[in-house]
Amino acid sequence: MKPAPFTYHRPASLAEALALLRTHGPAAKPIAGGQSLGPMLNMRLARPGHLIDLNDLIELDRVRVKEDMLEIGALTRHHRLANAPEVQRSLPLLGAAAASIGHYAIRQRGTIGGSLAHADPAAQLPLIAVTLGATLVISGPAGTREVAAADFLQSIMTVDLRDGELITALRFPLPVGDRWAFEAFSRRHGDFALVSVALSFARDAEGKIDALRLGLGGVDTVPLRLPEIEARAQGRLADEDTIRDLAAATAAAIAPEDSEQVPAVYRRELAETLVIRAFQSALTREEGA
Amino acid sequence: MTAPTHDPLTLSLSVNGETHDVRVPARKLLSDVLRDDLGLTGTHVGCEHGVCGACTVLIDGRPARACLTFAAQMEGHEVTTVEATGRPDALSALQQALHEEHGLQCGFCTPGIVVTFEHYLRENPDPTAEEVRDVLSGNLCRCTGYQNIVAAVLKAAARMRGEAA
């Protein structure tokens, strides 16, 4: 298992990287952490003529809290995301999801931009980006544009990234509710989840749910946000009956793929169980923890 | 679009504190360059797609899969392999604990585990068994059943903290 030959490029700046992408067109492939592209190269599922190494673009490795958003540079590694105080304070859901990716050594290298560009339908960071309404900042030949994560992710490993373009940052709107949870089920620790659930909400003085954000991974070709369930939750007391009702409604709202290994009915039941667990976990976690 | 060139690259690599000049194709994996060109065969090659953890080395002090890294990417970075940890007559605390607790049998996975935890115990000197298991999940071992590896890591951590164990 050795990669096919390629020409290696190591741009020192974003401008140089974009120029290389433009010069080499579809034959060029950018590499960041390489934790998904590396295996694809080794197995020759990907055979780019030119590999553009982004790892020197350290200006893209950054975590910055602005007034109404958390901005994460595309080259930010999962391990940093999982441990950065700014993330733990303003968006702990994102940190918890990052901490659950793959394994320890993988998280030291893998990047948030790479995870979004790769767009595995079971991956954690695309799910969080869709659930929390994040925006991607993309640079390319036509300048810089922004696109919502839900529009960026089009299908399995298919994204709105045109020739010559690079993701440079993700912007997560702030603030979000202080109740949150990420729950996932995989057959082996560290594997991609069969189903995953991310949610965040606030509770008003009477304990009623406000501004629920609910997203599911592994039940469609892209992570799904479920606005109809979010609306159903609005203003209801966060008690056992409500949670079970929302979980059942979630299971009814999705149409997961049916396969011999993972029947659709099984994924639907997993989704229902994980939504219940996510609410319970969000409600029982100590304030500020 | 220009035609690709596949001429070998001349690289200057810093491995275990020493500089090595090698001439290798761009597509040559760090794991293969360490083993074939530098003779550092402690880095083992198992699955070659990042799953088994046997090829784990440190890049700038952080664990990484050498099989998912090209040697060409390592110019300007410091690579550390298992050869930098302990010697047969002076094992590291972790190696000694693995020996005492029977944390290895065939030894194929051991270098990756040693490299990973030499770093992890610096980051988290007092881990719980659960935290050790979570990190260890990135290294496949088909001999031990993992129990003795967990025991060895906890023992080494206690000793490195200066506690009797």
C-alpha cells in the first residue's frame, strides 16, 4: 500500500497555495492533517498529480472569540479544539465533539477544515457545524466567499468547493444555549458513529426549553438539522414526557439508509435512544462543567 | 496545468536530534524512510492506513502516524522515534513498567504504545484508568488483551510522579 507518484508542493502562504491550486487545476489536491487523505492516497483511492501541503499556513491555525462568533481557522487541529479554553467557555459542544474524533494521535494532526472538506456523513465536526449554523469562509480565484455549512455539505464526500478554492475558517454564531450534549454510538471505540446526536438549548426561569438546536449524523448523506423538532420543543418543560416525545418525533422524521449490516429500523431506534440520552446528559451536567 | 515531476527530493531530516540527508521520492512515507533509509526499524509498519498505531512517532513532540505522513513534509520539523526512548540497559519508566507488568508479548505494537504514552504522560501525569484506555484505543494489540498495558501505564505514571508503585 504505497501512494502513486505525485509532485510535492509546500506553499509558505495562503496566496501561494491558491496560486498553486489554480496552476495545477483538478490534478492538485490540498493536504492538511492527512488523516483521511493519507489512507486514500495509500490505498490509491486518490491519485493526485500534485499534492499541496497546507501545514505551513500557520495563520490558519487559530481560535478567536469575537463579539458574536467563535472563529476557528481551517488548520486548527482537533486536539487544540478539544482543549482550547476559548472553545470550552463559549462552545463546549464543539470541544466535546472534537475530543471524540478517532484516536489521540489522529486528533493531534486532523484539522477542522479537512474534516469539512472531506465530508464523511458520520463525522463529528460537519454535524456540529450544521447543528449550530456555522458558516465556512472560503478563498479562491474569485476572492473570498461565505457559505452556510448546511449548503456547503451536498452529499457523501461531496461539497460546494470549486476548483482552486480552500476553506480558510469556520464561524460559529454566539451565544448558544448553555445546555448541550453530544452523543454517539459506534461499534468500536474511535470508529465513525452509526448515529450521532448533537443538541444545544437554553432553559428559561420556568425550566422551559428555548432555542433548541438539534442535529443528527449518520442518518442521511449529510448531517441533518431538524427544525421541525426544534419548533416542537420551543416553550415546553424539559421533563421526561417532553424528551420522550421529541425523541419519538425525531425517529419518525428521519429516513436512514437500509443495509444488511445496519437496518434502517436499527438506526431509527438508535436515533431515538441517543436523543433521550443527549437531553438527559444536557440536563444533568453541572452548570459550568 | 503542468506535468508532474517525480524526481527524488533531497531532504534534510531531523530525527532524534540528529540531522540526516536523504534522497527519496516525494511519495515515500515517513515510516518507510525511517526504516529503509535511516535504519530506524523500531517504528513498525502495520496497517498503513492510520488504524493500528504501530508506526506512531512524535512530530514536534506530538504523536502522529508515520504512515500518514510523507518524509518530505518533515523538513523543518523534529521527528522522535522509539529509539530515543531508553536503552536496553536503561529502560524508561514506561518501558520498565511494561516489562514488569507483562504489557507485551510479540512486541509488534509496543513501540507505538511507548511513543504515544511517553508524550501523553507528560501532558497528563496523573491519568485515570479510563483515560489511559481512551488513549490506548488508538493502538491495536493482538496479544495482551490490553489489561497489562493499562496497568503498566498507570504504574509508570505513579513512578514518574515520584510515588512508590
